[in-house]
Amino acid sequence: MKLRSKEWFARKGKDGFIYRAWMKNQGIPADMFEGKPVIGICNTWSELTPCNAHLRDLAEAVKKGVLEAGGFPLEFPVMSLGETLMKPTAMLFRNLASMDVEESIRANPIDGVILLCGCDKTTPSLVMGACSVDLPTIVVSGGAMLTGKYQGKDIGTSDLWRFADESKKGLLTEEEMNLAEAGMCRSIGHCAVMGTASSMASMVEALGLTLPNNAAIPAADSNRKVLARLSGRRIVQMIKDDIKISQILKRESFENAIKVNAAIGGSTNFAIHLMAIAGRIGVELKLEDFDHYSKNIPLVANLQPSGQYFMEDLYYAGGIPAVMNSIQEFLNKDALTVNGKTINENSANQKSLNENVISSVNTPFNKQSGIVVLKGNLCENGAVIKPSAATAKLMKHKGKAVVFEDIEDYKKKIDSDDLDVDENSVLVLKNVGPKGYPGMPEVGNMGIPKKLLEKGVTDMVRISDGRMSGTGFGTVILHVSPESAVGGLLAVVQNGDLIELDVDARQLNLLVEAAELEKRKQNLKLDLNKYTRGYVKLYVDHVEQAHLGADLDFLKGGSGSEVLRDSH
């Protein structure tokens, strides 16, 4: 084996003395430094990231597997991104965490890496960083929590939006909200529905970066530790075989991931993260590809928020291998995975074990699936909508804009009795894009105005340059590019303007005369100079638009694993 770690631990003289001696203060025997592949266990454990709070324990299972296979496991922490607690939004820090991962791997004596992740942004940030170094890599997700329970019903994060609306209408008391809260998150793990966390776990499995069944095993199931242990064994063999992440992440793998995301009703956030990963590994991927490769794939996984069931049910029904078996006619079957087998070999014999959860392509739960990419004067570079979570009658709609200039304006006005809005209106939220917020928060699924909720309205067309939680639903148009903060047409939309949506035609247009729009643009004042220091300034100065993946422009590609200077 050609090991990077030998550049540290096989050194003679003063340098080798320093590298080995200070490591030995942890009680490491001398023979661990004698030609064993060093496996870095990149851990996003944090008590401030509740979804990942069990990953310290999961890392121990990985270590056992590494030791059993003759490797030398060394665990290290990186920045952890907790979706539920971080302000202003975890997405602001995805690229920062990816830098932490990249430099931590490259700077240390690591021959291969296991990425431990779970909560939404931890998965793409770890994979992005690992891609830019290009060592043998396996991902181990933390797994979803067990299905929640409330008054005899199964619940998950998607129900949070329903509970909030019912509370606003006075149909749910504070005591009932507290009971639901107590029953929602009843075990370790990330969201129990096909939100962004589970979409990311499914993404890395579909890309071939995990062992089979990674996405669906519940966090609390002992099989999650078995998978972690087997992953620890497998990474050692990958180093022996010199299988780098770039040999797994080919164009065909990205196409497979898009198709699987369509079949499971995955998050719209999937697009922005997959494009960022593609940019790091050097695979050309355009926003339009998400529409092209998903348009013929029906929804075969009946999971919230697009369907009925939960991640726990998906596991019992056969997991992602069963989903891939169902849509196998659409997949690039020869795409390689980290266990040395192809996607087809991993899924060929895994039929659905419950057709109420995973159907065939001939009897899908919804013929509408995937991510539809819209174009038009309101989104010149694109916008996205998730049709499986939208209302069919609103997919072709024309209505007057009700405009919120920013998130504070929205919060102040949305439930006001004076808000000039009806069920045909189109809610428009500006300045929540990558630069404008900054960080592109999950606020795109704006709440229905209180006075309309009281009339029984449950969905409206909503448009923003922000994102939506993968647990959310509704006829919501997201990721409008260019964003309003950089002068996109969204910036000049005014109350009462007519907006026309036609999902079948892939069009989103502002129906205002060109001369009037030009006049408004001339009077537009942009201000991105209020951020004067630190990472936020770096981010605002260099973040790309949503249709490119919202990575920092100077992070695309990678620097490889070579360390250019020697410190001793």
C-alpha cells in the first residue's frame, strides 16, 4: 500500500520522533505506526446539533471495524451545523464547514476517511470537503429518529407546519402543542420524514458513497452500528485497492442520484447541494439536469411530506435498494459504489417488502415527482418547485403579488387584518437569497395569512429566492435566480403585479410592461456593503447564485491530498 501517513509516521530522526511520540501520549502502541492505514473518522457530533448527538457513540462502532480490518482509526471533530438551532441559518456555514473538512483531512496523516453526518448541511459539507482532497471515502449517516407519536397517530416533522396552522386558527391549545412536542422527537436521529436530512442520506447512497441501506436504517436500530462497523472494515480495503472518491463520483452517479431523489420525493435542497458537490469533484451539472433526469421518474416511495409514511417504514419496506430496484430501468446500472459492487448488484435482489410504502413504476403514488426547473423573466437563471408536494390546481395559476421586502416585513404583516390578500394572491418574499439574507434560509414556505386560514385556505402560490425545509410542502417556488439582492427581477416586484405560473410549460413570469420594469430597475438601490468583516463578509463577497450551488467561487475544484510545505 502507498500510504500518505508514512510521510508522517515512517520518518526517521527528529521529525518521526515528534510525529509518533506526541501521539503515544494517548496510549497508542508502537505497532500502530508500522504501516497500518490511518483512517480519519470525521465527526460532526455536537450537543448543539441534536440530530447528530449520537455520532460519538457511532464512531466507536466505526473504530471497531477499522481495527478488525487492520487499520489505525483516529477520530477528529469538524464544525457541526445544527439546522434547528443555528442562526441566522445553517446554510450560511455549509461552505465554511466544508473548508474545515477539506483542510483537516489534507493537513493530517490520513489515508482514507469515514464521514459521520446526519443533520441537513453536515452531509453535503463533509462530502464537498472530501471531494476537494480526493482520498478513499465512505459516508455513514446517523439515521432518522423513530416515528413520532401523538394521540394514537404517527407524526413527523412535516406535521409541525400543520400544528402551527391549527394553533394559529385556535384549533390546537398550548397544552396539546406541548404533548405533540413531547411525542415528536422520541429517539436519537434526524427528522423521521423524507426531509433534507433523509434526502441527503439517500443522495449519498444513490451516489455510491455508502454501503447499501445507509439511508433508511433508524438511528436507534442496532443495525445502524452494524453498518458503521462494516464501513470501518471496508474503508481499509478501499485504501488497499486505492479506490478514491473521484472513482465513485462519475457523471452517471449524479444522474442516478437525481432519479432516486425524484422517486422518493426528496427535498428541493437536494439540487443546491448536489451541484455544489459536482463543482468540487469536477463533474459538470446544470440546474436543468434536475428536471431532465427526473421528469419520467414517478413517485414510488410513499413518504411524508409528499406521501404518508416515515423513514422507519421505508427501512422495513427494503430501503433505498428497494427503491432503486423499482426504478432500475431508469438507472445507470454499472455505476460503482464503495463496496466494490455496482448499483445494480446492490439492488437487483431487493424487492419492495411493502407496496404501500414502495410501489412499482406501473402503480406509483404520484406520477408527478422530482424537481421541476422553471424559467421566465422572474427567474432568468432558474427556480425550482417540488410538484409532488404541491397542489395540482395551483400548478397553472395567475394572481396578484402580495410583496414582503424581507423576512422582517413578512413577519410584521403576514397575519395582519389589513393585509390586502385573497386565496388567488401570490405571496412574494424578497431578500432571502444567498447574499441577501445572507445564507439563503428555509423560509420559502411562507405561512398562509391567518385570515385566509380561518376561511379554510390551505395552500397558495409562494415565491422567494430562499429555500424551504425538506419537511415542508405546498405550491412553493424556491431558489429564484438571480436573487433580489443582486438586482434580479424579483427585486422590483410590487404589490398588485400579475404573476403567471405554468409548471407544465416550465414558466414563471412577471406580467409587467418592459418599459415599466426598466424604470423600476433604474430606481433600484442595492446594498451589500453592510457586512464588513469575518466569514460573513467572505461569504457575501464570494458566494455564487443558487442555480450554481451557492458554493464560494474560489472553492470549486480541489487541491488534492498533497501537503505543499513541511513544518519540521
